[in-house]
Amino acid sequence: MIDDFILERLAEDEQSARRRYQCDYNPVDLERVLATCRARRQVVHIYRILKDRPHGDICQLIILVIAELYADHPDYQEDWRLVHAKFPHIE
């Protein structure tokens, strides 16, 4: 599932940032990466709550945008590309 895929990538991003921090000791970069991961994780959790409710299709679009950040990952699925998404009608 796309939400699990994103959460796995975020965990990898956090681990990578911590490893780089041990080598470079740049707390500003580490905190920025970790804060970005926390924010994206919150978006995934909001998606999980709202995806089956009215306007859940908007949540789906947001998740697709986040997933495209990892489009070069071997587990990324081509049908997740935003170009394949059906945009909701917004009144």
C-alpha cells in the first residue's frame, strides 16, 4: 500500500540522516530532515483517517505527491504517478 511505502521511506530517511549526523555533526540539517519526516508522517496518518470520507480523493492526491519523492525506489509503483490520478471536481 502506498501509505506503508511512504512510512518505510521516511524511516529510511531518518536513519540516513542520523548516520550522516554522526559523521558530519550538523544538528541543523538533522533537525530539518527529522522535522520533514515527522510532517510527512502526519500527512500519511491524516490520509489514513480521511481517505474513505468525503474529499478523501484530495488526500489521495497529496499522498501521490509525497510518494513521487521516492519514484526512483525499486518498490515504487508506476500507477502511483500523479499523472495517472483522477483529479476531484472542486466546487
